[in-house]
Amino acid sequence: MVKGKTYSKVQHLTSSLKKIGKGLGRRSVKSVAFQVMKHKILKNHVLKVLGRHIKKEMKAMCGVITPSVLHSYDPETVQSFKWQVLIEELKQRAPTLHSVLVSCAHKKVRAQVEDHIK
């Protein structure tokens, strides 16, 4: 039931939204996440919000005040580039993007990244 100051209205949920509601009621965050990603409309909204969030992180990383490791044009810097430095920078300055990239990676790569970070 939705209640406003001057009205109350009963909303009926579709079966996919009922599953999300059940997950919320049970406080099962993982279940809610899976159900949201199965729901076409909600999934699109979540992906748009995620994209905007990552874009914001990348904008901050590419700023002139605190430039990224990737911002250098100097040949010496490019030659001495270390992936570990980039991973650390992503973890600190773009944690959402870092999380997405690590979760998309193969299990062996994920394990290597997690070992380097520890």
C-alpha cells in the first residue's frame, strides 16, 4: 500500500517484483541483486546508474590537479609502466570500476590481483 498525505493506493506487484520484495523482507541482498538483474527494466536502470558512477570516477581520475598514471606522455614513464601501480590507483580512485573489472576477470587473474593487493 502506498500512502500519501491525502490518499492511499494499493499497488499490485508483478511476480518478478514480488521476488525482489521477498528478498528485501528477508534482508537477502544477494537475492535482491540477482532478481534485479533478471528484471529487464530494473537492470537497464541499474546499468545506467552504474555507468554514470564509473564515468564520474574516471572524470576525477583524468583531472589535471591529480593526474592518473595513465595521463603521462613521457616515453620513459610509459616504458617504466607497472600494472600494479595502475591496479592500486584504480582501487583508490575508481573503486567501482576496479570492482567491475576484477569481477569480470578470469578466476586466475582475480586471484593474482587480490594477492598483489594484500
